[in-house]
Amino acid sequence: MENFESVVAELLEVDAVNPEDELAAFECWDSLTILSIIAVADTNYGVTLSALDVNDAKTIGGLKEMIKMRKK
């Protein structure tokens, strides 16, 4: 998960993200971005997330931890 932040930054259309950044605070945060995060979690990490899971994560760090905990 070493490049997780850079992948999420690309999805959120920003240069960089920090673990404490709130997902909903990003300008391009919408259902398409949530679906993209779900796809990245599945493709890159073998983790199945729902839209509710992503919203429950709240922050970049929370999302990363959620994926780490569910990783196979």
C-alpha cells in the first residue's frame, strides 16, 4: 500500500493527500469517485468495499486502514 495516497490523490484530482484529510471535503467527491475507490480497492488490494464503507471511512487514513484490515 506504499502508493495508496498517490492513487487516491489522482482519483480526487489533487496533487497530494494527507491521512487526516476528510474525503467529503474534496471538490470532486461524488458517487463516481466513490465507485473509482471501490474499483481500486478491489483491483489493487483484493478488497471488496461498498459505498457505505467508503463513506464510513471519513478520511484518507481511515480508508487506508479499512483496506488494510480487510486485505486478504
